Amino acid sequence: MSGTLRDRSVDDLTEDEARAELDALGQELLQHDEAYHGQDAPLISDADYDHLKRRNLALEARFPHLKLADSASDRVGARPQEKFEKVQHAVPMLSLDNAFDDEDVAEFDQRIRRFLGLDADADLAFTAEPKIDGLSASLRYEKGVLTVAATRGDGAVGENITANIRTISSIPQTLSGSDIPDVVEVRGEVYMAHEDFAALNDRMLAHGGKVFANPRNAAAGSLRQLNPDITASRPLQFFAYAWGDMSAMPSETQAGMVACLAEWGFTVNPYLQRCGAVGDVLAVYRSIEADRAVLGYDIDGVVYKVDRLDYQARLGFVSRSPRWAIAHKFPAEKATTILDGIDIQVGRTGALTPVAKLRPVTVGGVVVSNATLHNEDYVRGVGSNGESIREGKDLRVGDTVTIQRAGDVIPQIVDVDLSKRADDAEAFVFPDACPACGSHAIRDVNEATGKVDAVKRCSGGLICPAQAVERLKHFVARNAFDIEGLGARQVEAFYRDGLIMNPADIFTLRDRDARSLKRLKDREGWGPKSAGNLFDAIDERRSIDLNRFIFALGIRHIGETNAKTLARTYGSFDMLRDALVAAHDPESEAWADLVATDGIGDIVARAAVEFFSEVHNLAIVDALAEQVTPLPLETVSDSSPVAGKIVVFTGKLEQMSRDEAKAMAERLGAKVAGSVSKKTDILVAGPGAGSKLKKAQDSGVQVIDENGWFALIEGEQ
Ligand code: IVH
């Protein structure tokens, strides 16, 4: 690459400089395209080539009038990428909580009022708009020019789909209007209209290709094409409805912001309405529901959002959903079919789960052939929690059943037609032995409640191959170690062949393979390149965020959120391990600290401690820790004056609700505890504070009042 020019930001170039660079880049790219396509002999790596192309695009975006007539950006047959690059979202992309009926919506309103300390008659306005059934994308504009577009991914990190997004005609390459903030991140939904979906499937069929199950899958498949030319041939559309990183906010309300998005050149949904009070949102819901069939695209509910943005900021979010928004879902779609059989699957924690094998049937555009049956009680129709599913009818093979499917949720059986049951249909007998290892399957008695657990579990533990394999699959899953080239299928095969029996084995695979007579590269389905890639992908995960490491262990009840909480609380793997081992003693301080951790309840705490008190689990974890370095989680904000501090709130708070206080402290990186201990750093005491205040004073903990709290965190919110 020639030139100092290219090291400079596109924003800093003069027009003359940009013209010179575009000319040079044009020639260079032409040469590379010829070498690659014409002679099959690339001169540079794919990554370097992509870099040149992106630079070219960025220059063209800033100086559209300088774009060459034969620009490489428009050339068909661009070099396909191997995979998408990762993009870290500056502001996480959240998901939405659901409401299923009017009551849930009323509770949503009440919850918000409680949190904000608003009376029942205080003004609280909402917006209501369709929930588009597509895929969300985040589009970043700098100085009005589209620079990066990304998928949602796991909410924190998405995939770079800029080239594909540029092919969607309703997405502006440059924003129109005046007073556009320097940084604008627009978020919204990429979707495919019904008509376009039908035409696309016709085309696919005509070419002997596979058809898509529904418009959403078609949109997803089209957007995640490595070759943007294919995306360009797919009729995708985009509704803008939210934003991420913004250098300035042009409005103080949700409705105002959406109006700005429209002014800047985005398509916004015409059904969006501002409602003065929660009572009005239901009318919008019904009218959108009534129009659902004629909209021309799939929607699966109506989203309500608090209109005032200052309220949104105060409300913040819980786990991965904002407190200020909710998706009011449409009722699930139903269909009738035959129950052909009941299979028993064994999960990673040994749970025996019955699965309905259904005669394939289409529900809401998707072919369904399995449905979850949860547990033994559910199949018998006698719910241990008193749930009135199927009104107590037991399920028998051969039954005619009604199934329902809501969104991405696993389909469920909701009714049995007893009038169609054969006279000789036999009740299903749930096995007493694990189908994978033959060990006894037992239903535990919950120590805390004395109730019999609804779930039957295999008692085989480590000897049960199903559990071991499921644990390994969980270990390499996307939200856990996410090792490229090592998916469920490979894990099963490696386990069967005795190559990977526990997580640590993954990381010794390369060394063992080098000494082995039967090399991986010689195995069926593998070659030198794929084997090498796998070893490299494994090596890439030799350091991993502590929260993912914890999640990957597959401890019961420890999902992503709890794993994050534990990672944040203990900071390092060694601290976590030592604390959880010590917490085995219920009298210990370690146990008291663990249960005092916000978000960690009794059940989770017990599960964590139980896991770490099993010798064989410790052996597995320690072997793994020898191979892998867990990296401490970055705290939300380590610059705030309360970051890392343990704070307790007590007494009556007057300027914020208790929930808001807690959420605020956590946002600033503090940990909120329920009781005062030696470890407490700050006690925020309102009027009427009692024993906690006394204990804090006795043990020399810093005590402040609500005003003192606001003074302390001033400027941080
Ligand atoms: S707002 C902070 N509005 O639904 C909240 N989401 O279930 C951000 N979606 O990931 C989302 N239509 O992909 C919002 N009008 C709408 C939406 C919408 C569809 C999707 C979006 C989100 C998912 C959450």
C-alpha cells in the first residue's frame, strides 16, 4: 500500500486528496479483482482486500460525487468473505420483556409508576407501534455518513454486515436534514414483505433451491450472506424504531426521536402512535391486530415504550430488557395434529425430558414435528404446580392434539381431543431408568420446600454419557466457549471416540493429536486445513471472560445473568473458586456473602456451592483452569466514586424509590447488599432507619443520607 494518505481518517482528507486516493484505490482494486477472479491467484490476503474495499466505500460515502463510474464498490463478483467480522456495540442492543394480556400491560404501567414514585393519576405517556418480526440491526452514521452496520448478535457483540446493509434501498447511505449529530446509531428491523417472500420462494423453487420457511428466515438468510451481491438480489426492507450511541439527542421524547429518524430519511412505521395514558395503548393494540392480515409483513405484537426519555434513563434495564418498554404479544397460533410418539431426552443436568414426536404440521408458517412435554407430571396431565394445562388429560400415543407456537418459543401441546382417542390407547409409562446409561431415574425432594421435584433425573452423574455429552455441548455453545468448528455434532463424535471426555480435553487435543497414530486430519470429514483451523480456534479461547467461563461450566440455575453476577462479585476465578468451596459451611462468612449478593437467591447459591463441593467437579474445573485463563469482567463504570463499593440502603428514601436507588448504584458499578456487614462501604440512611444504621455506626461504616448520596455521585448519572 502506498501512502501516508491512507493512514489518515477519511474525515480529515481534503477533496483533492480524496480524489487522488480514490483513483489510486480504483486501479489497485481492479488489479486485485483480476488476479483473484481472472487468474485465481490473489495478490493479497482477503483481510487486506476487505480493508481496501472498505476504505474505498468510506471515501465514496463522504464524497459521493467523486465516485468513479467503474467503482469497485459496484462490481459484481466481489471476493467473498470467509466470515463476518465482529462489531462491539457502543450501547448494548437489548431485547424486550413480554406482556400476554391486558393485565400484564396494567402491571407494566404500575411497575413504572412505583419505580419512578409517580401517583396513579400522574401523567405517564407511551408510544405504541407494531413489533416487526424480522431481525434487528444497528446502523452507525458518522457526520451523517453510514460507516458500520451490525447485527444484534448477543446484544454486546454483533456481526459486521455493512456491505449487505448498503444494498437495502430504503436505508440511506447519508442522512438528510440539518443539525445531524456527529454520531448517530439508528436501530430497527430488517424484514421481508409477504409478497416479496412469496416471489423469492418461487424463484428459489424454479432454480431447484431450498425454500424459506417464513419471511423472517428469508430475511435472516439474505442478510447473513457473505456475498453482498446475493443480499442485493433479495428484497429487504427496514423500519427504524430506536437508537444506540448518539453524540447529541435531538428530542426529549420517544415520539420526537422517531420523528427525527423519519426526517433523516428512514422509513418509520406508520402505525406508531403516542398515547397519553396506558388506557389508550390497548385501543392501538386492537386496531393494529385488526389490520394484521393486510399489513403485508409479519408482526407478532405491539411494543409500548415510555415516551419521556428522562424517565427511560431513570428506569434503565433489568438483565437484558429495558424497564420502560414491553412487547404485548398476539395470541399464539394453533394447529391440530397427531402425537406419534414420546421420546425421552437426557439433558446436561440429568433431567429426563419427554418430547412429543408429532406428525409434521404447519403452524404460523413453520413446520413443527416436536413439542416439549416438560416432565412426567405434564404428560400425565396432573401438574405438580397445579397448572391447568390440558385440564388434567393424560397424553397417549396416537392422540389428536392441539399445539401452539408463539414466536421463537418451543411449541407446546395445549389440548387433547378425547373424542378421537382410540379405546385401546395406553397411558404412557415414564421410565424409571435413564435411557442413556440405565441408571436409576429419581425425583428429588426439595430440601427447602419438602415438595417432590417435577423433574426426574438420572442418578448416573459422570458415568452417564448423555449428561457428559450435553455438558460438553453446552460448554462449546455460542454464549459459552463458542469454538468455531466445534459444534454439537463434532462434540458427539469426539466423545464417542474417546477423544474429548471433559472440557479440559478440548485444550489438550492438539498435543495429543500430534502424538497420535490416527491423526484428526486423516479422519472422515476432516483434512489438514480444517484440523488446523480447529486447533487454532481452540487456542483462541485459551483466554476467555470470566462470566463466560462460569456459564460454560453448566452449573444448574447458573445462566448467563447469574454467571455475570458471580464474575462481577468475585472478580477472579481463584477468588470465586475459594469462596464457593468455603461457602460449603453454612455458618461461614463466605456463605453469608454469597446469599447477600444481589440477584443471587438461595437456590442459585446452593447450586453453585453444591457444584464446587463435588470432588470430581473440582478436578474438572481445575484441569480446565490449567489450560484456560479466565479474564476478569470489566465493571460497568470503574471511574465512578462508588464503583466496586458495597452499598446498603435503609430507611425511607424520598427522592427515588428503593428499586431506582438500587438500579442507579449498580449502574455506577456499586454492589447493593441487603444487610450491613464488615464489608459494607456505605450506608445510605433515610428517615426511620433502625438496626442497620446502628450496626453501621457501631462498625464504623460510612453513613450518609439521600442528599449525601446524590452529592457523592454528582455528575455521574
Ligand atoms: S425496541 C430497547 N421496537 O423485538 C428496546 N423492538 O423482542 C429495543 N422489535 O430485539 C427494541 N419491532 O429486534 C423495538 N417496534 C419495535 C420492534 C422491536 C421488533 C424486535 C427487536 C428486538 C426484539 C425484542
